Amino acid sequence: MEPKRSLKKLRHLFSIGLVAMFLSLGFQNCGGKFEVSTSALSSLACKPSLKKASLPASIGPVACHDYTSYSCVVRTYSPTQSNAEVAESICDATGACATVKRLSFNSLPALEESNRIEFEPGGEYNRTDARCAHQLKFEGSSIAVGESFDADSALERAIATCDSLEGVNR
């Protein structure tokens, strides 16, 4: 019985350490600012304030609708998936393609009696997250990021974010 209690305590301490690390990274990566997101995709989202600031003229025009300027990562957590990594593409009508790295993680090893609800569809251990980002960086962050539950929607959101930036279509 004692080893089980130690394992739970170790998991608890590990979880606290991860939260502290992500809070620290989020704060540092946003130049000292971060916003808490209520998004189902993440509890902490770093959002640069590029929408309010114009990009410097030295960046030049940005091709927001050029799929080759974007890369995406799709993460699937499921007790029925095996761990895998697959490279794919999302292409537009002209044949320009965004790269997509699809990662699958088997979450079955995390199953315990106490957390079965987290294995239901949409739960922490049975979900899919997608994030697409423009490859052009400004002050260490991508100029446009989109998040959703699939790569196509995430790419659309990233393009919309890029379109909303002041100064990209000079």
C-alpha cells in the first residue's frame, strides 16, 4: 500500500513541477506578459500583442495565404493509438502545401481507476490538438498561430490571424 501512496505523491510533485515550468516558459516567451486562455486546447496561451502593433517595414510584405509559409503539428492522445510520427501535407488549389507533423501517443499507460473520465472522447487522455504557425518570426514568436482540433481549421485560423496583422499587406 505504501508504494502506491509514494507513486501518487511523486506524480503530484511532478505535475506541480510541470505547471511551474510552463508558467515560467510562458512568461519568458511573451516578453514578460502572458494571458490565461479558456480555450479547450490549453489552459495557458502565450499571445504576442502583434495585432495592435505594426510589423516593421524591414520585414516586408508577408504572404499570409502561401501554405508553404506554415507548419503544423497535430497531437492525438488515445488509449487505442500506438506511439507514432507521420509527416503529411495540407495543400491548396495551386498545389502549395503546408507541412504537417502528426504525432500519436498511446495514453493507456496513464489509465487508473480514479481518472477514467479523462479517457472519454475529449478528455485529457483521448483528444486531438492541432497548431499551425507561420514560419516568419518576429521578436522570437511566429507572426501568426492558429489552434483547433484538426490541422485544416488550425491553418485557417493562422491565416486569419496573419490577415489581421497591421502592415502585412503593404
